[in-house]
Amino acid sequence: MSTAEQAVVVAVEDHVLTITINRPEARNSINLAVHMGIGEALEQAEHDPDIWAVIITGTGDQAFCAGADLKALSRGEKLMPDDPAPRAWGFAGYVSHHISKPTIAAVNGFALGGGTEIMLASDLAVAADTATFGLPEVKRGIYAGAGGAFRLAAQLPQKLAMEYLLTGEPFSAQRALELGLVNAVVPAGEVLAAARKLAARITVNAPLSVQASKRIALGMIDGHIAREAAAWEQSWAEGAKLMRSEDAKEGPRAFAEKRAPQWKAR
């Protein structure tokens, strides 16, 4: 399969595995092929002793990841597999797929919704100065169900997290840097190089020490983070109720029809 035909491209260099979402025509949105490609790459990274860090990015300079592939959903396609093991990796095969190797998001552009949730799930992040973040789900009658709702609240002061979560308004890469959500902001076109430099600062250290330090910092045991378990349970339960509501149907419909939604709170 040629690179152009692959939904996910994986490369290894200098002990760093780079995962590239390769769907620029769909703003690097997540379909089943991307979910499996990312998830399998993380499994490779975790079990290969010669891989010491992981970078995730997107093809092109327009979009890091635009979230779920809504066109695929509209065609009746599944975005996650039925098999429980890869399904447990979470959205994009990534957001609840915990590995001991450090992960770095190289955010090369638009990253609203699921793109922001991938960044929040990463250990570190570098963003292009053109990148945009945010969780706009409330504007569509849905919710940030890939960990965004509770991870944004965990990674920001509560008042700021609530502002962005409840308004659904976007924020710039520079604002993300000011808030501590990303480690660096660099000119567009330099984000992958910056991520590789950050990875090199990590891989110069003893890999087993780095991995143990990550597990301790996150409370990770056997690929699970116990302190997130209750948040995931609540997120799934709230989502199951919310997604049956009239508003959850109205939001995407209004978006597709390019009109203001008519909320009914039911």
C-alpha cells in the first residue's frame, strides 16, 4: 500500500516512533482505519524495547485532527471496532490507550473537538502558531466524550476549564501555551521538528527510568489509570442519556443545514 493510500503512516527513527494521521482530504478525521492504525502503532511502541518515545501528528499544515469522521458516520460506518480489546483503546485508538513510553502531540493545525482530546491525552504537546484548540461539542448538542470534559478540568484551573467547556469557544495555540496545555508554540511548518527535539531531550535519558517515572506520575498500573476510572464511567453514563435527547439530534442537523439550532432541553 502506498503512503498516499494509508490512513496512518508510522515511522521509527532514533528510538522515536512517529504516528501520522494521513487523511488530509478529511482534515485528518478519525475513521475505523485510523483508530486501528494508531492503536496498533501504540502497541508496537509499548512492546518494542528500542522505541523510547512516540510522536503523533497529522499530514499537511491545515489540520492536526478534526475529530470523528462525521461523513463516515452518516454512511453508517463504524468508527470503533467491535472487538473489545481494540475498542478499549478509546477514541482514535489513543485517548484511553495508556502506554509507558512518553507521548508527544505535534499539533500542526486545526484541533477542535477530538483533536483537542488527543492533545489532552498526550504527555507533552508542541503546537504550530496556527493551531486552534477547543471543545465545541456543546454548540452541537453533544459532549466531549473522549475524555475532554474531565481532562480539561484536570489540566486547567477550574474556572478557566469551565469557561471553555461550557461556552465551547476556541482558543489559540498561544493561549494554550499560556495555560500550560502545550509545552511550546513554533512557526507553522516547524512543529514536527520541534517535537523531535523535545523527544530527543527525553530519549537521551535512561528509557526504563523514563517509563517508570511516567507510570508513577500518572498512577498507571498494567496500562490502566485508576484515578480516571470513575470519570470515564460517568462520561459514558451521561453520554448514553444525552445522545438519546432531541437536542443531540438537532445540533448536528442544524450544523449540516447551516442554521442556528433550536434547543428544547429535551
